[in-house]
Amino acid sequence: MSRAFLIVMDSVGIGGAPDADRFFNDGVPDTGANTVGHIAQACAAGKAEDGRSGLLRLPALDALGLGAAVKLASGDEALGLDAQPQGLWGAATEVSPGKDTPSGHWELAGVPVPWEWHYFPDHENSFPPDLVAKACQIAGTEGILGNCHASGTNIIEELGDEHIRTGWPICYTSADSVFQIAAHEEHFGLDRLLKLCEGLAPTLHAMKVGRVIARPFVGENGRFTRTPNRRDFAIPAPAPTLLDWAYDAGRVTHAIGKIGDIFSHRGITHLHKGKGDADLADHLIRLADEAEEGSFTFANLVEFDSLYGHRRDVSGYARALEWFDGRAAEFMARLRPGDLAIFTADHGNDPTWTGTDHTRERVPVLGYAPGQGSRAVGQVGYVDLAASIAAHLGIPAQGPGKSFL
């Protein structure tokens, strides 16, 4: 039986979203944002030299068609990515009204978001008083800190000491439909933080806020670092997803990284977590050897987004892409005849762009099947990836997508 692997390179967009003018970063529309294209330009111009040097080098992904996909999506040349495609390649366009993790992943799994997300647009005093009161009630505190739009790493530096002194949780949001809570694992307690997020989640989900995210950290005296114990409490997808289709058809499903949280742990046989993308890539490569016949593996590698996109770190993003390209080559070398692997993304996060939020972009569709040659699939929808993987696995598809295989 055929196996399938869907690998989401979180935020690795390729520009060209036709509705980018409807999405903003600090009041600036996302029109023209292009994560891969602009990183490649910065590398070629010598502006991404921290820990690496020269042109962006992604031989494995470019051989599948990454450079060609960037040009197809946006019309831009990704400097240094000019290989003749040898895999299945194209670009996917999202229709869901968001540029966030749930919107992108759900639609890739066959379920576009059928509602408008609720956001907290005010950059200061972002949350309504009744929601703040609810958070205080569950936390057992007299108040919260933050209550604003913020970068997660910056806000723990700014408020970490006050958090330890007062015991109040740090609550913040962004341009995404999200309520994030940062707290010290030792002074506040990891279990207490998770219970706070879990307790708030039903209220926020009823408001159509996509996720409540626990952001634990450690450290003392202004020197704080996040831990790997992040937990997302996501609103459940409104219909069965590709994971459910496979699971209900009797297939083994593997979820790598935050896929379990994104899909509320529905349709998942085995969950594989790690301290970072290095661990997650190890799981992916191991499953190329070990995943059962007929199984479906769904992976997310988040650090492109969390460590480099939001922090607008061009060199770091380039380093991460080049590192993953090597791991992707290792993974593909272990695949068997009959397997299909598709590399894609859920949205963009152009590190050269204004602001610190995601960018609305098309995403790459890069497929590899041992023994199969080059094939251009053109412009497709996110939902078409789910339909195509279902067709490859020989299971019924329930969403609106059409297979491009």
C-alpha cells in the first residue's frame, strides 16, 4: 500500500497571494511580500551573512521545483534557485480569511475556514474587561500583565521580572486570532499555566478566537528563554480533515510537531514531539523507514516562523532553510517506491517585511515520488493537496478539493 507524507515548512511562503492587499502588517498591506524570494534576494546582496554566506543554497528543494514555484506564484526570480524541476511542483492559493496556523493547516487538510476569525485589534488594552476578569478568576490573581500586541520573546524580557514579583500571567496577542499566555515554569508553574489556558479556551473558542497558546519560559533577572513545553489549545476544525479521512479508513496516522494541537488531537494514531525542529526532522527521517504501509504522516516544522520570521531575522531564516534542505534530502533518500511526499507551507512570514506578523502569500507545492519524473501542476488550491493525498492513499476525500495527481 502507498504511504503519504505532508510536510509543512511553517511560514515558507512564495509571494503572489491575489488578496494580499486585504491583509496588513502595522497598517501596511502584504502586497508584494515574498518570504523565499526576498530571503534569496537578501542572500544574493550579501545582507544575510550571519552564520552563513552567499547565495541561498537549497539544492534538494530547488531540484523539486522551489525556484520555479516562486516564479509561478509571484513572477519574481528567487536568486540562486534556478534548477530545472525534477519533481512535482506548483503553487497553492488559500481562500480562508486568515493568514495563521489553523486557517492554513485546516485548508491544507481539506477544510477551509467557514467563518471570520475574531481578532483583538487594539494594540494596547487589547482584551475586553470581562475576558480579563475570567483570566484572573481562573489564574487566582488580581490582574494580568501585558494586555497588548507583542512579540513573545520581547514581552517576557520586558515583563518577566514583574511577572515573577507579582505572580500575574503575561497575556498578549498579535494580528492573528490568538490569545497567548506566558508564565514562568517554576515561579508560576507549568501545570497551572496549562490549566489556565485550558480553562479559558472554551470562552475564546466561542468568540471564534483560533487558539489559546501556553508560552512557558524559564530564567531569572531579566534573562529569560522559552521552553519546548508550548501547548496550543485550538478550536476544533468544523468538519473532518484529511487526518480523519485516513484514520476512519483504517490507516495509521502520524502527527509530528504541533499537528496534534492544531487538529485538537483528532484522527491521530501516533504523536511525535520534540524540543525543536532538529528533533522533528529526526522523527520525519525515522518514519521514512518505519511508517506503516498505507500510513499518512503529517509534519509541521515551526522554527522558520517562530524563531526567524516573527523576529525578522533574515540570516537566521536562511540558515534554517539551508539546514532543512539537507535533512529533506536525507528524508527523500529513504522513501520507497509508491511513496509520495509533499513539502508545502501554511502562510508566509517575510523577514524583510514591516511589522512582526505573518504575511499573506501563496505557498509552494513540492512533491517527490521515487522513480517519478518532473511534473508541473500549476496553480492549485490548498484543499487540492488533501484531495491529492487522499487519491494517492486510495481513500475517499470529503472536502471541496480536486486531486492534481
